[in-house]
Amino acid sequence: MRFLVDECTGPAVASWLRDQNHDVFSVFDEARGMEDDDIIRKALSEKWILITNDKGFGEKVYRDGQLHRGVILLRLEDERPASKIQILTRLLERYSDRIPNSFLVVTERQVRFAK
């Protein structure tokens, strides 16, 4: 899969995804300080699935009607890289076929596919 990892999600997640043979663009590593509007446009135009902890992307999609190729919004109590990686591991094992073009809100206890 192709993932654009937001700066707030961090380089450890991007590195782990690369180790899992995914195609990854890391904002932290490659475009630090990139504006949210530019991130979501890049993700759409280049067919990346955005992984973020920033709930502002939910507002961009639902309030502003911004199109996307898929958004994984991590709303975790434990924001350490190991926790993010553990949650993403389970998510990819169970739902990889449903992630593209979906907006997902992911917590430690549930995965919600937003309408």
C-alpha cells in the first residue's frame, strides 16, 4: 500500500511501514512543516493513504468536503511509536482491503469506518 505519514505520527511509524514493504512518504523526514492543506492535496493527487493523529483532517474531509484516497486517524491514549505500530499492525491484518478510499478513526479498542 501507499502511505503518507503525517509529521505528528512520526518517523518510527514511517520506518516500520517501509520495513513492511509499503511505499511511504514521511512528512517528518521529507517535508517537515508542510501545511495540512498541502498534505491532503498531495495524498489525493498521488494516491497516498494518509495516516495522522491530527483530527483537523476530519474537519477538512467532513466540513470542507475535501476529497481523499483514504485517511487513518489515530486517536490513541498511548501515543508512543510502539503503540501506534501495534495498532497499525492489527488494522492492516484485519482491514487492509477496506482501507483505500475510507476514512477510519482508530483507537486502542475500536476501528470505526466513518461515513
